[in-house]
Amino acid sequence: MKLAGWIQTYTGKKFWPLDPRPEDVDIEDIAHALAMQCRFGGHCLRFYSNAEHSVLVSRHCGDDALAGLLHDGSEAYLLDMLSPIKQFMPDYKAAEKRCQAAVYRAFGLPEATPPSVKQADRRALRTERLQIMRDIGEPWVIDNEQPLGGELVGWAPLHARGLFLQRFAELTQAAA
């Protein structure tokens, strides 16, 4: 018996975001939802999806590339909560942790996000701050991080979905 309500995913499945199970996780749902979500709640200079961010992170965390690609997978089911709000929502943070653990388990990964992914995520955030956010003269907590190389593109959602799935295929075929 599942707790709380379910959502219908892109692929037409039922998913219980507050009681997630690895067997209900679908890479197509993750790719599609993350491609449709704009980072920073849309408060950036141009559309930049969570899917593009995830592909970027995955390219900069070495052997943990699959975990890097999936590190925001819970956001496909719970949405991307802005950090200044999330810090005051312990129930949301607990739900996010459970959902992210289910995403990782669905693809045979340990439940904890590896340090290399956390570092690449911080460096990606620094890159995003420099390239797609206005400089308002106020420091961010990641301002001491080294930005990643390259230009952020701002892929259209359909393109972001395809490149996310392509990266997933590269990583999972390489591991097989």
C-alpha cells in the first residue's frame, strides 16, 4: 500500500514521489522532466534546463559520471526547489533524499551522492552564475569554486532530452 498520492509521469506511469520505489523510476521520465525544467526557477538570462546542467556535471566527475548525470533525478518527480526556500523545508528535503536514493538504486548506484559529483555540481553552479545570471555585485557561496570550461548553450527542451538520453546510453553501455 502506497502512502500519499501519485503523479502521472511523462511515460504514463504512476509514481509516488513521497514513497518512491526504484522499480517505478524511468530514465525517459527523468530526461523529459529535467529537460522541461529551467534552472534557477527560470530566473536566468535564457532558458537553461536541469537536463543540460546534469549532462554538464556528468562530464566533469570522472568515474562517477552516471551518478553525475542522475544527481538531480529526484527533481524529475519533486521539481527543483530553490535553495533559499528548501533550507526551511525539512520535510521536502527528506522527501528529496528518499526520492534521490530511489533514483540511484534504480540504476545500480549507491544511495549517497559521491564527492566528485558534489564538486562538479558546485563548479557547474559557478559556471552558471558567470554565464547565465546577472552580476548584481553580491557574492554567492560558490564564488571561490573554479568554473568549468566551455560555453553553456541553453539547449531547447527536446534537444536537452535527447542529449541527456544519449549521455545515459553512453555511460550505461560503457559499463556493460
